[in-house]
Amino acid sequence: MPEGDTVWRTAHRLHQALAGDRLVRCDLRVPRLATSDLTGRLVADVTARGKHLLTRVEGGLTLHSHLRMEGAWQIYAPGERWRGGPRHQIRAILGTAERTAVGYRLPVLDLLRTADESKVVGHLGPDLLGPDWDPEEALRRLLAEPARPLGEAMLDQRNLAGIGNVYKSELCFLLRASPWLPIGRLPAPERLPALARKLLEVNKSRPARVTTADPRADRRLWVYGRAGRPCLRCATPVRAADQGGGSQERVTYWCPHCQPDPAQ
């Protein structure tokens, strides 16, 4: 599932392509929106809220989308061949005279009044890349359940919005804490919101995510995706545990030497 930096970058690209122009084409290919038409409306802005995308248009309407595992927005110039997937996977088309944004495999697509955006994003905690970022509030929410495992607490978007499995694994490593450590036992927990913000901020405009400060392809991440390979810090083989569902996005990566299990 795309994480907060990826969604921020998608919103930025969509905003650059559409904002300030009127839609000359709108095709929303989900049954409940089949008769909705935003043609002729000015696109006010496109913004990210955690992992959610909000496209606001003239008349007080917002097109809300979420990429989840497979979704993507692609942007094309006039006459450019669309390459985001087969046509039957297209869920939304928003076109201006200069650019066309095509949403592929979008599992969530809603049209609502801008004044009602809280219905779809109001449950989220402080956004790591948003203007509402509040590290004190994020820390308060994280520590509200002190017995909760650190990794699980970080993934809960109600605590802070934007962390996915990659950053969960990397942050646990950088904090030298097991993902299963009760968050209430994390030393200096105030470091977590600050470090999370820093990682997403420095990566939001990068084509390839880096948490190690080493841009080489095999050394960009400390532990994520490195199961069985040497830890970049201590050379102990990195381990992986499937947290259920059989999805790569549910696998936790950690170094047993740098992040000892609190139960042992």
C-alpha cells in the first residue's frame, strides 16, 4: 500500500496538472457515480490527507480516492498513449485542455461535499506531511494504549497518518526497538513522531525512498525487504514475520540483534 510520501507526491502531481483549469472531460466509472459529471467545473486543488486523496472542484465538491494496494493515478498529455493498465481497470478520468488524469484500479472513489470531508478523513490522526501536523497530539494518541505493540500502533492511521509497512519497519530499526515492544515501554517515545516526520519529509520528493542516507539500490533501506540478508548495521541476518493475510504489506522486518524481542 502506498505510504504517506507516495500519496503526497501523487497529490502534488495531480495538483500541478489540474488545479486552476476547468474540466473538459469527466468520466467516473463506478456504479454509484455513473451519472455524476464534473465537466465545466474549475479544479481548485488536489491535496493529500494521510493516504487519502482529495480533489476539490468548483461548487463545493470533493472527489475522494484511496489507492490501497493496487490503485494509481497517471497523468497524460494530449495524444499520449495511456499505459496505466487495461481500459477495464480505469475508474476515473479527469481531463483539462492540457492534461488528463486517469485513475486505475481505485478501490475507493466517492463524491461528496467539501464541507463533509470529515466523514472520510476526520478519523485520521495528525498528518505527517500535512499543515495540521502536531507531534504532541500524535504522541498522546500513540501512548493512549501503552500495552499496544509499537509496530501496530504506528500503522493505526488514527494515531498519526501516513505510516505504512515500510516506514513501520524502518522506524522500529532506527529506534532500536522490537516491533512487538509495548509502546509504553519505548524509551524517549517523543523521538518517534519527530523521526517519522523527518523520514517522510525528506522522501516526499524523491523517486526512490531512502532511510539509510545511502542511495545505492541495495542499501537504501535498513531492513525492509531484506529478509535473510545481512543487517546493514551489524551483519546479523534480517528476519521477517507475516502478520497475517499473506500480503507483502503485512510482513514485518527486523534485526534480532539490533532490535531484541522484549519477550526474550
